[in-house]
Amino acid sequence: MRRASVELSGGRPNARSLYTSTSCPPGEDTARVYSEILERPVRYGGDDLDAWEKQASTMFPPWMTHDFRIMYDYFIRNGAHASGTDFAVQEHLLGHAPRPFEAFVSELARDWGK
């Protein structure tokens, strides 16, 4: 991903790049998309950040768990949508509009050998 970011940003290694989709479904809708494409149940884990932090603390150092919690809390409250400017920059760098979330999940499913 880092290499792709550098290439897409015109070779500027410290450039800020935001990659998004034409849609940004919330948790329940994300699970539904995965369920439909994988043809098996996928359940959204919910918005309980206390439970997530407890489980994540077994895999990540405390500072990382704390930072992720702040980020996830923001996403839960505000969504993870790009601004119009961010979207326009991404479209310019890619040379086309980003693909829909469903297309991304379909590609993952193919790579996973669905």
C-alpha cells in the first residue's frame, strides 16, 4: 500500500493521500455486502469499543489500541467519508472514479478463492 501511495502521489513519499470508495456503508451494511458476495453469514461486531479494546489489547501494544480506539470512535460517530476535494484528488490520481465498495469486496472474494 505504501508503494502504491507513493506512486499515486507523484513520487512524493510524505504526501497525504486518502483512498475511498464511491460508497462508504456503515457496519451493518458492510456485513450485508460481505454476506451477499461470500454467500455465507457475516455478522457486524457492533460498536462496543470497550469490548473491542479488551480483545485488541491481546494483539496490540497499549498505545496502538488507544489510537485505534480514538479512530474507530470517530468513524462510528462521523463516518469515514472523504471530502469532495479528497475524492477529486483521488479520481485525478487514479485517472477514473474509484470503484464501489461492492466491487472491492467482490475482488477480495475472488482473491480469497470464494
